Amino acid sequence: MDGSTASAASTARHHYHFRFHAPYAHLAPVFGDNWFGAKAETFARWFGTPAFLIGQTVIVIAWMGLNASGAAHFDLYPFILLNLAFSLQAAYAAPLILLAQTRQADRDKAHAEADALHREALSAASVERQELAVKETAQIRDLLEQNTRLTQLTQELSQRIEALTDAIHRKIVA
């Protein structure tokens, strides 16, 4: 591989910013890739939102208000049906929330590993650039020394030419 091809390949490799995340593309979501998995994770994430908490609070207050005031008689005090609804909600919410946390932990771990690989690659590239700078500095120093020697040689030759020209001039004039 010649220098230009190697340089182009190196440039292409360095411009692919997500190359460290590619090894983790095979990770399957905890909920699965299908419709149910996506909806289950969305629902699990929705449990902790202010909209869910406010909506649940409004429903509970309305439930208790209707039954305590006598406007409705489907769940009288001590609200056994409401308690059952909360138990059912908890039975489904807890596993969904735990699965969402597990999936997020897996994503965080994959991102942390990819970031570590990225930092290692940056460090290796930095070392490579430093070594290249040292090598190029040594080459420049050698070129400067060669230039100095050539300049000295040119000066010596110019002095010899001048001396020979003077000698020839003196012989011709004499």
C-alpha cells in the first residue's frame, strides 16, 4: 500500500465517529425488538413522569370523592377495589421499571466501553503524532546540518575560485 492510499484509509477510519459503538450493535434490547418490547419500555419510562403522577392523583381523588360522597357506589370505604387496582398496577409496574433500568444499564455500559475505546484510540493517535513530530524534527535537523555543510562548501569553493581568478589575472597582467 503506497503512502497516499494508507493516508486515505487512515483519514476515512478517523472520520467514522461511531466506529467504537459498532461492536455493540448486536446487543438486543431487554424488551425485545418487536412492537411489544418498544411499547413496554415506553410504558415503563412513563411511570415516573409528572403527567402520570398527576393523572393518577386526579383519578384517585375523583374515585374517592365519588364513592365517599355517595355519588357512586362501586367501591365504598375502605376502597378495596382501589387498593386492588394499586396492587395490580404495582405488580406490572415493578418488573417493567426493573427491565427498563436493566436495559439502560446495558446501554450505559456499552457507551462507557465505547468511550474507553475512543479515549484509548485518541491516546494512541497522540503518541503516534508525537513520534512523528520527533522523527520530522530529526529530519529537519539533518537537513539543516546538510544545508550548513553545503553553504560552507559553497563558500570555500567561491573563495578558491576567487583566489584562482586573482592568480590568473595576475599572470595575465604580469
